[in-house]
Amino acid sequence: MDRTRATDARGGGGMAGLLCYCRAGFEPELAAELGERAAEAGIAGYARASRCDGFVLFACDDAAALDAALPWRSLVFARQKLRLLAELRGLDPRDRLAPLLEALEAVAPGEERPYGDLVVEHPDSDMGRPLAGLARSFGNALRPALRQAGLLAMSPDPARPRLHVCFLGGDALLLARGDPGDSAPWPLGIPRLRMHADAPSRSALKLEEALLTLLDEDERATLLRPGMRAADLGAAPGGWTWVLAREGLRVTAIDNGPLRQHVLDTGLVEHLRADGFAWQPPRPLDWMVCDMVEQPRRVAARMAEWFANGWCERAIFNLKLPMKKRWLETRLCLDQFAAEAGRPLAIRARQLYHDREEITVFASIQPGGRGLTAG
């Protein structure tokens, strides 16, 4: 076995940096985002990415500084953000354990051990999905070996960093560290949601994922309370309205098209046949949500108008992206929205698993605070 090739894992003399997962096909957007954000933080580095791989590696000399400068919740195109520990290639399929353990032992002495949990996964891509069986079987063999070596807690400890093993092929894998406070808690960064039988459309999954991903547990408890009032612009057939009504919110659904009858039957929904780009609420609302199909800058301007006029306290909306220069369009739209809103906002944006050529944005007024943008 070529042991040197297998364990010179941190890529060409000690590569350090980040491993980020994304939607297959959006690697250039994620690479551009990481590069621009790193440059703004004064950190030199470069992205390694191939289209449709489902992940991006960003290499730099100071991984700790880069990790701190790019919090997971601030990234738009990254489903998951991990600290890269090692890159192993040329592995002998008959013995992947030994070089993996050797590589982990070679990680910097300051790395916290034992890890609180082990996640063995693969990129969410056409090339990565066939590796699911290998990831499962290897995880079953690796877990006891790590515990015997003192590298993994005897039982899962959610307070400690996770060890991630990402298979790129039968002879190649990446080792990475997930900070429980600065990474997605789900394998591959994908919350597995099931389509509810009563959901009017699959778009309901977008809002459910947005509430789970863009808000933390405390925010969901305080910002989504029964009796709050919301508007859903472009509501038909009622997927997002249905999600809010399930949370106990009273919703004004704005759309010239029809809503599903069982959504109206909740007693929490008023349907107004009107244009979402023209309707104004008679009084300020707690929430506004919007999933209208329109040019992203026009949507960003309309969303900013709601905040500038004090019509809502917080919002979740989608921006449909063009086929090219999607990171540039994302920055332009978010900057436009923040500037035209005219008040301090907390802004987070993410390309969700249930999104396609779009991103989902959460914005909330910050009384006396400073506006934050997600990119």
C-alpha cells in the first residue's frame, strides 16, 4: 500500500481550510462566496471546486481565522460548513481504517478530542449518492475503532465537535470537524422533511425548512406564537399560508388565484384576491412571507418597501436567481434590500435543500441594532 500517498492527506504539504457542501451545480457560486468573504476578512486563500461535485474545499493558511470569519449561519450557498482536517487519496479498499486513524493522530495537538459523534457521509451529487452503502458499512467498522483509539466518545455527546468522514470515492475521503454551534446538525446539512398529506403544495417544505434552518430554537419559540398576524404574498394554492396557520398564526393570503379549501377551513385564514405587489396591510403585521415568481431585484425592492413603511416586523421571502452570475445577483439583491429597507435589519439567506434556482431570505427588524447582511 502507498501509505505516503494515503496519509499526505491535508493536500500538498498541509492544506488547511474549510469543507462546505452545496447543491450540485452551485459550486461556482459557493466558491465565489467563500473567496469574496475571505478577502473581505483579510484572509488569503483559494477554492477547489468542480461543477456538480456537491462540495467546495477552500484552502488557506489560517483555517481558524477563516472559520471564525465565516459563520455557518452567514453563508448563503453552503448547506454545511466544516473545518477540513485531512484529505486521503489512493486508499487501499482492503484497509481504509489504518491510514484514517494515522491521519487523525497527525492532526494538530490542539484539536479537541474525543469527538462527540461520528458522521460518515458523501456529497449529495450524482457521483456521491452511489457511495451511500459504503458510507454506512464503513461507519459501522470505524466507530468501534475510533473508540478503542480514544478518538470518539463512548456515547454521543452533542456538546463536543463531530468527526465527519466524507467519501469522494472508494479510494478517497475527506476528514473534517463540525462545531456543534457553527454547523448544520443534519448529515450533509440537509434536514429530512416529509411532505405532509394536508400540505397544499410542495412549496410548504420550503417554508418549513426555512423556519428550521434560518431561525434557531429560541427564535422559533419567541417569533412564532399563536395569535400573531401575517400576510402571505402570492399565496395560492396556500402552501406557505398552511404552514403559518399550523403554527397558530392568523394569515391574510394575498393572491388572485384560489386557495385550497381546507386551508380556509382552519378559521385562521382570510383570502383576498389582490396583487401582492400592490396590496398594503391596514395595520402593521408580525410577519410577511412571499414566494412570488418575479425578477429578484423587483422582489427585493418590494420586500424593502414593507420594512421601510413599517408594515411588518419580520419576513421570509424567496429570490429567484438567474442562470448566470448568481452570486453577484445575490449580493446585489441583498445589498439593495438592506439599503432600501432604511432601518437596521438582521438578514440571513440560504439556498435551501428544497430550493432550486433560488435563495430564501429571513429578515427581522433590530431595534437600535446594526443591520447585518448574510453575504
